[in-house]
Amino acid sequence: MQVGRAIQNTGRAIAKGAHWLGERFTVNPRGTGWRLTRKVLLGAAVFVVLWYGVGMWVVHRIDDDPAFTFSQLDHESGGSRAVGIATALVRREVRVHDWVSNDPWFMPGVLNDNMQHYQQGIMAAVYRFTSEMRDFLGRARGSSGEDADLRDASGRLNYPSDIWYWNPGRNLLPQRNTESVYMEAADALRRYNMRVATGAAVFDRRADNLADALDRISKDLGGSTANLFAMASEHPGWFLFDWRSDDTFYEAKGKAYAYYLILRELKDDFERIIREKELGATYGSVLDSLQAAIAIDPFVIVNGRLGSQFTPNHLAQLGFNLERARVQLRELTAILRA
């Protein structure tokens, strides 16, 4: 009985509210109804500006800390330090900073295209390194078997970066979002590294394996360098209006950052070989070049005309440092294969 009375009272209240709104919106346009409409529209506009503008600023994060390292969650003592930092990078970008490349239209991160391309560059480098682990470092010479965890991690890191839970443009059915797949890749890398630490998995610390890894990294950086110089020379823009340039810049910078961290830890993984072949100085110069690349952090990415006296070209500046790192990597691989 009380429930029925409550429903009746609620219905009457809704009816009275509807009647009141009807009266207000049918009076003179300059009366109360019009003033209320203006307030509603103004409030909606302010909300949209705050939601996207402030939200975009809160979410935005280009984390290029060269001192970043792994925790015990991502690395097991006795395992590969390079695999540990790759695992930590995936966790950081997906869980700590939030993955924004798959944000739907109603989330502020959808406007953070610089962060999106930076994260994609990081993940592309981690995927390339994981593939190298699967094909060479993670298997013994003469063995044709891939490590199951490395195969799993590599496959999951190749998952599209922009999959949300529901993407009607691709599939009307719900899908696994990018974050969950990338976190499974991090878990697979962690499992592999735990087995390396106990001697149950292979991490083959041979000079030719290191040479192969450095060669693949060099070639991948070469692709980024080519993209940077192509954008700088073929599509020079003007100050704030060349949106393609900053996308190219941040994707290349993300790769450079990830490779800097991976190479820094590979130096410890292959410390004996680097010491025996007296490669410490040359290896250090590679890290210096990459650190100079990731230190480029202008407030606005400018793709000025090459040779201009008035506008810089940050893409060419980044490309120069990456090309210098490539030359030094080729020098290392030549010595390792000699």
C-alpha cells in the first residue's frame, strides 16, 4: 500500500514538473523559458569545454624520464634486465599513464594525439624487441622451437592499438580492449623472465645475438629517421598548423625512448662481451645520441623550412640524433661480427 502511494506521489511530482516546464517554454521567448534555455545551453558549453579541455590536460603525459627503471613486479633477479624494462614500459603506459589511443569520442584522451603517437612508438619498439627475443635471443643456437611465452607476448603486442570494448565500425560485437591484451603481453614477458632466472628458459648471451638485436634496432630507427626527414623536406609547415608533423615527431620520439631504455639494460645483460671486445665507449655514445634525441621537448613542434633563419625544424633535429645513433649501432654490429 505504501509502495503504491509512493509511486502515485512520484507520478504527480513528475506531472507537475512537466506542466511547469511546459508553461515556461511556451511563454514569450524573452521570458523565463528563454532565460532558462540560455542557462542550460551555457552550462552545457562550459561542461564540454571543461570536460575536454581540462580533462585533456589532466590525462596528457609524455613520460620521457631517462632514469626510469623496473620494479620487482617486472623483473626477477637473474633474469634479463632488457626484458624487465620492456615489461615495465608496457605496464607503465597501459596502467599508470592510461592508454589513450583507443579512447572513445566522449573521453578527453581522444584529443591527445601527441600522447597517442608517443605511446604507439613505445609499444612498436617493445614489439620489435620482443620479436627479436622470440627469434634469436630466446632460443639456443640450432634450436627451431620458439619460447611459448615470447611467442605469446609478441603476438599480443601486435594487437591493434585503438580497440575499445565496442567498435561498431569494425565489429558489432564487443571486443577485447587493447589494454587487456597488452597487459597479458606484459604478464607473458614476466613469466619468461622468471624462467630465465631459474634456468628454465634460454637467454642466449652470444655476440652474434647481440649483433642481430642491435641490427634490428638500427633498421627500425632508420625507418623513423626516413619518416622524419620526409615530413621535414616534403611537407614543411608553419608554426601551429601542421598537425601531421607532431604526430610523426612523437611516434619517433616514443621509439627512441623505448630503445634507449632497452639498450641501456642490454648493456648490462651483455656486459662480459662488451668488456671483452672493448665496446664500452662506442656503446655509450649510442646511448648519448638517443638521450639527446629524447631530450628534445619543445612546447610546440615546429616543422619549419630546412635552412630557415626564423623557424626551427624539430623533426630534422630529432632525425639527426637518431641517424647518429644508427651509425654508431652499425659500428657496434660490425665489430661484434668481426
